[in-house]
Amino acid sequence: MNKFNYLIIVILFSFSACSEDDKVSSGAYIGNLYTSDSQEIPFNLYVLNDGSVEIYNHKEIVDMKKIVYTKDSFLIKSPVFEGYIKAKKSSVGMEGYFFNNSLDRKIKFKAYPGHERFKLKNSSINYNFSGKWKVVFNPGELGEYNAIGMFDQEGYKISGTFRTTTGDYGFMEGISEENSIKLSTFNGAHSYLFKGQLEENTISGFFYRGNYNKIPFIANRNQNFRLPSPNSLTVINNHYNKFDFSFEDNKGRVVADTDQRFNNKVLVVQIMGTWCPNCLDETTFISEFINENNYKDLEFVSLAFEYAKTKEKAIYNINKLKDRFNIKYPILLAQFGTSNKVEAQKKIPALKQVISYPTLIFIDKKKNIRSIHTGFNGPATGEKYENFKKEFEELAIKLLNEN
């Protein structure tokens, strides 16, 4: 090796090397993402001995990739989602930002050793928020929508989620302190903070999504409140009965509803995006369903509506999802550059409106649309999720048994 080549190697190594002093110690941390008005969105983060990272939200464990070190910083990436944390080791833990480049988002991040995501002040009286609440987000505004708050409480600790017509907000956990409630979650893609005060049997407060969205809410106990059936929300456009599609897969091959592989088969079409946590939950269910059953006349296809700015990045995200779940069925790129639902509807005109990512469309052997299921209530919703799994299998078997 000549001196010039040796010098180049030394220079490159000096730029990429990371000393042991710069590496993050293994153990439990409280991560915080910060809202536009400096509210903390806390979550439990664990650095394992091998450098892998896990995020905990009550019963949920989100596996992140191993920490990748550069000269002066490190990256914590999701195996599926596009967002990532770029940070440095600080005197008390970690400090940096959470990025999503496709959405041009940058959220301040800090972490310090610990286990309790919310610090409880001295308080001997904590209101019990357990039960079911009717929640109205953006009350009285154009963007008003209803949800169901589902909370369990032991002592001052609360867990739960929110169900909406488009899906749930995942596993959340927090505390009750006097007459206040705080819940948070971070799943490697979305960060949420629900913070309110109880007065005269009504909770009022704000719901934060990262540092880019803050909306008011009110909530009242209501055990009898119901959301519309997810099978009644998305409807077929006039003059359509069949669901047409023709898009490229991750290899650039066009896959269409008219392909021979779908003839005389029951077909389930999933409208989704790799960026969508509810879609990930639904994809997890579909993958498990396929692995546990061997219905030779049942096919699946996913239509991906990606906000990645380039086709290459969108395909990369699809490949990550396929690799994560060893998905054999086609995931087709229906749209990139935006996840706008109005634009999505133009790509699948058989639907009058795209209401939610995800949406499931059940098509029988004669290529007739038989059912459309809007949104997804995942594992955080408990009984609702178990009911969905049962209804899904019953409908699939019913369609398979038809001639």
C-alpha cells in the first residue's frame, strides 16, 4: 500500500470513527419529543447491550434498528417507517431531532435515564378515569370529529387508546394527577400527547401530534356511545360494481385485477401506506392470517399510497415493509409524492371517496365488491380487535364457500 492510499484510509476512518465515550450507554431512558409550545411527549426507550433499541408503549414493544454511529452523532431508525432520530450523546443522555424528510418535519428530541414517562407530583387524590368516554376533537370547528376514549387505570397509572372512524391511536399510557389526565405514545412514526383537565364531569384540553398539530377536545363519560359501523362508511361510486386496478409492483411489473392469478378467487384489496401505523397493524394481522391459514382460493393485494417524494424512495419503503413481514402477496405503488385522499380516489374511481388508510375491499369469485371495511382498530382496542379478526375470517370463509 503506498503512502497516498494509506493517507486516504486514515482520513476516511477519522471521519467515520466513533469513540467509546461517544456511544450511548445501554439501559432504560425516557425519550421526549417536543410540541410547538414546548410540551413534552414522553416515551420509554431501551438501549440493549448489542445497540438495538426498543420503544415501549404499555403492552406494545416497537423494535427499532441498531444504533448507527457516525463521527459526531448517531441514528436510530425504524425497520419500516421513514422517520428517524439523529442525536448526540449529552451529559444527561441524548439530544437531537426526529426527522421525516418526505414531510419536511423536524421535531426536537431529548432522552435521559429513567423509567417513569410522566413525573408525578405529590398528590394523594387522583381521579379515576377508567371507562369509556365520548371524545369530540375540534368541537364546533369544520374539522370536528368524534372518537371513543378507552381508559384503564390502576392507582395513578392510566393506559388506553382512542378509537375513531379511521382507526385507533395505538397503545397510550400516562397518569392521573388530581383531576388531570396525561397520555402519550411514540411508535417510531407518530408521536401523540393527550392532556386534559376534568371539571364538572367534562375533560377539556389539547391533543398534540408532534410539533405540527394541536387541536382542542372535550370528553364526557358515555358507555353507550357508538361510532358508525366501519362497513358502512366507504361506498361504491355510481355505475361501479367491480373494483379495477392496474399498478406496478416493487419490481416494475404491472399487476391488474384482470390477471389470471385472480380468476375464480376471492380477493382482498388493502388500501394503505407504508407510513401509516394503522396500516402496519393491519398488515401484521394479514400476514399472521396468511401464515396460519392455507386458503388456496384467497388472494391479497395492497395498493400503496406513498408520501415519499420520489418513486425510488416509495419503492424502497415498500421493500422494507415486505422484508419486515416476509410478504409474498403484491404491494403495488398506486401513488407517490402525496397521501392526499382526493388524489387517491382518482386512482381508484370505483370508490366514491377514500376515507381512510387503511381500507379493506372484499371481492368475490365473480369479481363483485361484497364488503368495504374502513379503518383499522388494532390490538390496543382489545375486544374490538378480537371481534374484527373473527368477522374477517367468517366473511372470508363465506366468500370462499360460494360457487
